[in-house]
Amino acid sequence: MTVTFSTPVSGEKPFPRVSFPPEQAALLLDFDGTLVDIAPTPESVVVPPGLRETLLKLRERCGGALAVVSGRPIEQIDHFLPGVPTAVAGEHGVAIRRHPGGPVERTELPEVPKAWLDEADALVSEFPGASVERKRVGFVLHYRGNPAAEAPLKEAAQRWLKQKAGFELQAAKMAWEIRPAGVDKGHAVVALLERPPFAGRKPIFVGDDVTDMDGVRAARAANGVGFLIPDDFPTAQSFRDWLSHYAETV
């Protein structure tokens, strides 16, 4: 898929311009660091003014083919963007809801040992500002609030993974995520593109972290485009500028 570059709304670094309009596209977008700026804690993110309106306009133009593909649980996306995306893939594709109010499809995966969670709670208590984010499958060790916790948290996670197969350690922004192996955002992109309203469209996947590279590769393999912040857009704000501009593309 050919990608050219045009002048950004902000007047900064040129940003990508895809060669097809929203009417042919399927938008598959990460949430944290992409649609919203990274915040000190997962609960404190702020949805920027105008984002909801831009996404609703794009959803209409792309025939409903708008999805959020996030590491967060689906209910958290519903909280921050109620009634906006048609589909949500949560927990890196472990859970997929294809339509608002529809059933949630879940991949059968092993449960995290309770001993790991107990030890994680005890460990972060030694580093004020660090925290444990629980998910239905897996959990995240955040050290943004205390960078000194990075190495001890990683060491503990690596030790846990030696105790039980079926899990992997994924680096994220100021965090370590322990999650089931074999399911990622690329899996979510492929699954969403199999059915309407996404089937037959050219995917546009945008993310900001190493966990998004699987989605980028899957979108490109499906004759679409995949972008990464800051490689293709310097900031989440510049991507939102582009998104607003793309919503007006003829």
C-alpha cells in the first residue's frame, strides 16, 4: 500500500496520507498513547475535546468499521468512549466484542497463579508509586510512578515465567506486562477483518508501543497500512490532528 506524506494540521513534521478515503477503510486504533495521551495512572487518562466527534464522523464514513484495539479490558474502553467504536478488542485481543451490546468472544487461556499476584502486590508496596493492574488474564506491573522499581519487577516477572509455561513477558511504556502467550493485537486485527463491517476493507492500524507492532504487521499484510507513534507521528496529538484531517478527506 503506497503511503505519501502531507502537511500536518499542526504545521509540524509531515504526516502520512493514505491513498484511500474513509469509505474504503477499516480503522483499528490503539487507545493509550494513541487516541489519548499517556497518563500517570490508567484511571487518570483524559479524552481530548473533539475526539469523540471525530471518531463518530469517521465511523459513519467508514460504514461502521471503527474499532479500538487495546490492552485494556473492554469495559474500560466503554467507560472512556461510550457508544463510539463499533467493535472493541480488549486485553490485546483476548476479548473481542464485534458490535455494541453484542457477546464478548474470549480465547481460552490459562489463569495467572494467585501466588504471582500476591507476590506482585507485596513487591510494589516496597516502591511507592508502582502499582499492579489486574486483568482477567494476566496483569501489568507499572513503574512510571517509581522508575527504581523497573529492574526488581522485571526480575520477579522473569522468575514467575520459569515456574509455569503459557505466559510471556511484554515490555510496555514504563511497565511490564505478564500475559498469555500466543494472543496479541495482530490476532485481534485478523479476527476483526474476517467479518462485516470490517471485511473487504483496507485496514488502518495505529499504535504507539511495542505491543502494537503485531497490529501494524497484520494491517500491512492485509493490504492496508500500519503506523506507529512516534515513528510516523511525533505525538498522540499529531495523530489526532491527522485523524481529524482524514475525517474530511474526499
